[in-house]
Amino acid sequence: MPAWLAPLRSRKMLICIFTGFSSGLPLYLLLNLLPAWLRSEGVDLKTIGFFALIQFPYTWKFLWAPLLDRFNVPGFGRRRGWMLLTQVGLLLTIGLLGGLDPAHNIWPVLWLAALLALLSATQDVAVDAFRREILSDEELGLGNAVHVNAYRIAGLVPGSLSLILADRLPWDQVFWFTGAFMLPGMVMAWLVREPAIRGVPKTLRQAVTEPFSEFIGRQGWRGAALVLAFIFLYKLGDSLSTALATPFYLDMGFSKTDIGLIAKHAGLWPAVFGALLGGLWMVKLGINRALWLFGAVQLVTIFGFVWLASLGHFIDIGASERISLAIVIAGEALGVGLGTAAFVAFIAKSTHPAYTATQMALFTSLSAVPRTFINASAGWLVETLGWVNFYWLCVALAVPGMLLLFKVAPWQAPSTTAATSGD
């Protein structure tokens, strides 16, 4: 292995693969497989768009994150126990979801999907805290890039393999098959060691109040507000642009198999390459400069969707149409892979080791707000504006987060982040 790839060989990076895969699978099921299932069963776009609201636990998980900082699961500890508990629940919930009938009664689907989101968000609290606690500051960029890569690779299951199987198998079998991919994360949670961290909250009150007071005390009110605004805005345009990606491809005339074989692979591997390359570059660049460079690529590549939407619905799908789709999605995915690697590293280093679960949950919850609430309006925006103007709006919404980099991650301080450079 070349010397520049040597950091990837550590046991910690292997663990980050499992944490990323376990985190990504449930979310991509909600983002890709669930909308495709609902659309194929005849559910209208507005209803599918509003289904984004079931992802509210990703936004509000900081409210119960102190419980994961304070309490252990007997026999397993704080991080391992909560990971294993939620993963078992996810496997069962995913399997049961496919046995419902959304065409005739949407409410059971809504409630079970909301439970899936709750379990997934709680798993993310435990997984994010565990990953932050086993990685040193120097390993954060690469470790989080590996996590993000595995997160995206997990999207191959509900976003590609499951869609292909859906053309050949009943939906209930497809969902049980998809849920079985939670098993590797369960094995990892069973085998790894619980990280030893000093300063664990001794009371629930400490677990609730001290993470917030520590963050504000370290940053100051103005600095804290700027960091939180940046976390909210940096991925806003990118998140909205992919909110209805699968229905968009279907409306363009592509089949589910086209989406599974072309769109998902073209989107995955450039994102994997981008995140891995971004993690290795961050060792040299620093997180701040990576946020600038990778964020610019992330913004520019949204223009590809503007162009693709401007072509209109394809009557006949041939090689040129499939190549166009692959190129556009690959470019956008490369930008997302780079931007996400830097963004997740920035969030991780902005936390204090004693309050990892709650602070990580707060920051990642805030970053999920666009995906949950703003993305819920995506269906309405598309039907009001059309696909072309919708993607122009996504481009515009990507700009404010980049402008905040002047304050929260100045180019002149490449080795610092909000956790260390705040006034």
C-alpha cells in the first residue's frame, strides 16, 4: 500500500466503516426506497414530499441525547449498548414496513416509518459519540471521511439493490432483505470495546445543561450563533436538490432498474472517491481550507441538475440519455462527497469529549433541519415552480453557507475549527 494510504489501515478506520454503514442504511431507506415504494403504489407527489416530516427525530435528537450520555445499557455500556439496542429495533421495523399497503391506508405506513426514523436518529447519537471518542483530533478528518464513505455505500442497498429486487419480488420480501443488512453493525457493536472517557455526567441534569453551557462558554454567544447558522446553511442547497431525486428520475422517464443500475452507482462511487480523497487531503489542507474548496465544488455541481431538468421528459431512453444522467449525478456526487467529508469533520471537532453525544446530536440535528422541514416542501415547490426552477432555487440556497466561511472557518487558519478558534 502506498505511504499516503497507510492511515487507512488502522483498526479504528475499520470500525468507522461499520458505523457509517449502520447509520446510512435506515436513512437511505427513508430517502430512496420509501419514496420509490410509495410512488410505485400510486401515492401522489405531495404526499411523498410531506413524508419528509417523519424524519423529525433527526432534527430533535439532541432532546434525548443526554439520556445516552447519562445512562448505560446493562452489560454493554453507553455507546455499545445503545447502538445494539437501536439496531435490533431497526431490523424489525424495516422488515415489518413492507407488509403494509400504502395505497389503501397510508397511516400505518406513516407511524411505522416515524418509528424507523426515531430508532435511526437514536442510533446516530450513539454511533457519532462512539466514533468521536475513539478518534484523536488528528484522525478526525480521515475517520469521518471513511464513515461518510461507508454511509454512502450503505445507500446501495435501499437505493439500488432493493429497487432492482422490487421489479422481481414482492415488496414485503424486499424490505426484510433490506433490514437484514443491519446485522453487520450489530456484530460490530457486540465485539468492540466501550471507549473510556473522563468527565461522564453524574446526573441527568448535568447531562442536559452542561453540554450547552460549555459550548456557549467556549464560543461566546455571537460565535456560537455563527457556528450554528453555518451548520444549518452549508448543506442546505445540496440537501434540497436531492430531496425528490428518485421521483425526479422516474418523472424524467427512467425505470426503477435504470435508477438502480445507473443513477445510484454513478452517484455512489464518485461520492466515495470524493469523501476518501477529501479525508486524505484534509491531513494536508486542514479542515478550514477543505470547507472552502470542497464547498465550492459542491455548489457548482448542482448546475448539472438544472441542465438535466431543462431537457424535459424523455420519450425514449437510450444510451445518450443514460450517459447524461450518469455524468450529471457523478459530478454532483463528487462535490457532495468532498463537502460532506469536511463538514462532518468540522462538526466532530466542534464538540467537547465529555459531552460528545449531546453536542454531536445538537450539531447534526441542526444540519438535518433542511432535510426534514425544508425538504418537506420540495413536492409543493416542484409542482409550483417545475423541476428547472426548483433546481435554480437549490443553487441559490447553497450560497449563504459559503459566505459564512469568512467567519467560522477563515482560509488563513487552516488547522483550526470552531472548537478551537472561537473568541
